[in-house]
Amino acid sequence: MPSRGEATRIEIARDILSYLLQHPAAADTFDGIARWRILEEIAMRTVATTESALRWLIEKGFLLEEKIAGRQSIYRLDPGRRNDAEILLNGRKVRRSFSLRRSGAR
């Protein structure tokens, strides 16, 4: 079984090969390849982290999700949780009874 470092190296190598197979005319320097690999990784991590944070805000009742047929959902602050959101942003703990409340629950 490969070590964690070796597994990461193989994964990155596969990513590079996959990109070059999909774009056979592509050519770049080491710096160029490293940059697009890093940017792609950061973007994917940022998207995944943002999605996780958004889901947490919905779960905790800070945001309301409006599903629109045939379109992407939109999100907005639950007006009833405005004070709790301000408390959270100011670094104080939100009261437990509020932090576990789901959106729509009053």
C-alpha cells in the first residue's frame, strides 16, 4: 500500500495526465502547471467549504433557502435570526436553544 505522500503524488500525477489527455495541444512550464493545479485545488476546496458553511447556516436556521422551479435555490437571512447572526459575528455564543433551531421553526 502506498504511503500518504505517494498516494498524493500519484493523484496529482493522474490529474496532470487527465488534463493533458483532454487538452492534447496544451503545453506549460512547471510554474504554469503548478499554478493551475493549485488554483484548481483551492477553488474546489473553497467551493466545498462554502457549500458546507451554507448548509450549516441553513441547518442552524440562520438562512432560509428558497427553491425555485427550474432554477438554482436562493438563500437569504432569516429575519427572525438577525440578532443571533449579529451575536455570532461578534464572537459571542448564540444561546443553545436558538443554535439548534431549524429554519422555519419558531
